[in-house]
Amino acid sequence: MDKVAIFAFRGDPTCFVHVLLNSIDMKEKGIDVRVILEGEAVRLIKEMRESDNKLFGKAFDMGLFDSVCKGCSAKFGVLEYNLGSGIPVNGDMSGHPPMEPYIRQGYSIITL
């Protein structure tokens, strides 16, 4: 089985919609896909939920979100919100989610 980990860094909602579209498409086609929110993208959880974004809801329901960055969530003032979002908060690498475990598990890494 193919395995892909998408690290979303950009806080641009239009860019993030493409993360959602591609991750949903890959999952529906049998690819093991994980989405990790880093950088400015950590602010998008609140924005997508408050706007009732259907793609975000679908990706969440499909279990595609693997983690959100603890350090970036704190920096951008959304740590408390993200802790209650239902998406695991990860700070295993100096406050950020590391890529290394995904690479060791055979995931291809995509950054957007």
C-alpha cells in the first residue's frame, strides 16, 4: 500500500483546500494518507470549523488529520482551541511534529 504524509504549513485557506481535496482523493483510492498541520496552517482548524467547511469536516470524519503542531499552535494563539479540536497535538521534536517517524514507516513526505 502507498503511504503519504502531507505536512501543511501555509495558512492560506485556498492552498489548504487543495491539501483536503488531495488527501480525501488519495484515501478514497486506497492510499494511506496522513495530514499534519504545521506553521501558519495550525490556525485553519478554527477557521474551517467556524465556516463549516464541508471538505474539512469530511477529512476529519475520515480520520485524515494525524496531528497539529504544539509549538506553532502556541505561537499563533490557538493552542487551547486546537487541544480541544479532536486532532492530536504533537510537539515531539522541540515543540513540533517530526517527519522522521513517517519516513521510517515508509511514508512519502509532501510539504505544502
